[in-house]
Amino acid sequence: MKAMKIALASAVATVALSGAAMAEEAAKPTISFNLGITNDYVFRGVSQTQGDPAVSGGVDVGYGMFYAGTWVSNVDFGVPDPKVEVDLYAGVKPTVGDTSFDFGVLYYGYRKDKNGAPGANSYTEVKAAVSRNIAGATLGAAVYYSPEWPGKGGDATYIEGNAAIPIAEKFTLSGAVGHQEIKNYGDYNTWNVGIGFLLGENATIDVRYHDTDEHSYGKIYDSRVAVSLKAAF
């Protein structure tokens, strides 16, 4: 685990330092917005809304290979607070030939609890991901590391492999398999598979099956189907 931490930190630092030199002088800033609605907000196989609907929205800013953004959604962890998640993230996306990389930092923020204390669920992760198009399919892998999981969970690592392939005009089949390990809480495996359909130029609808191998952790870890509508502009 220690070697993984060092490798992740080194990769992020190396790309960040070399990114400025590699950025094209002609690059112009871009800004985009996204909106979404789903019958169930599922994150790594686990419902974040107790199986209820969620509405989300975000803003992304890009400049060459650099990016930053924020994303907001309602949540429900089965307790009075928090009710809102606010994410902040930034990173770089360099490309080498046909291979794309993504090195970034993510902060998952939650409103303070009912006693006025800072959000106990808030935490930070660093991310290293890679993807490549092979024979029309996009194959990818990612590693996320957090030095302190919420609730004094200790350090945590999430590893995922994913794939997406067009199966017809406007239809894409995709799926992922992941493993979440939390030092003081244990671990579980998760997987999902679904079909996305392009609605016009800016909107997609996704129907996805999610599951984990730890239903004993509670109902939010049970299998479920999430139907999501997303728009970007």
C-alpha cells in the first residue's frame, strides 16, 4: 500500500510539473455545464440516496490538458444530515499517442452535521486513470486513494477496470468492475453494466445495473437498477 501511495504521488507531481511546458500556447479556456436526474444516485455500487431520486448539476473549466470543476447533488445517508454533496476537483489529462491519462485531486464535501460540526463525511482522494481505444472499444483502469476515509476509516483505495463499446447507432454498452478497500472498515467488490443512448447532441439516457458482494453491509449495498438522464452544454 505504501508503494502505491508513493507511485500515485510521484505520477501526479511529474505530470503537473511537465504539464505547463507541454501545454499549447494557443489553447483557450473552455467552460461547460451539466445537469442530471436519476431514480437512484449510486456511487461505487452503493446508493447515496437510500434508493431515492437525485438531481445534480456541475460546472467544468478546461485549459489545454488542465481541468477543474465542481458538482452538486442531494444525498441521504439515513441520518438527519448531510443532505447535500458538493464536490471539487482538478487535474491534468495528458495524451500520449492513442492513450489518455487523467491525474487529479477530488474533494467530496458535505454540509456540517446537526450539531454544527464540520461535515464528518467529507474526504479527499487522488486519482490516476488511463484509457485507450482498441478496435472501437474504449478500455480503461483507475486507482483512487484517500489518506483518511470518513468516520476515522483510515486510508482507503479503490481500483477499477472499465470498458465501453458502441453496439449500434447512438447506443453504447459499458461496464466496470471495482474493489473498494478501507483500512478500518473492510472491503467489498462492485460491478455494473448498462446501456447509454444519445438523445440529440447534448443529452444521454443511461440504464444501468449495479451490485456488490456485500449485501450484509445493508440495503444500500444491494443490487439495483439506476435510470439516469444527463445533459451537457
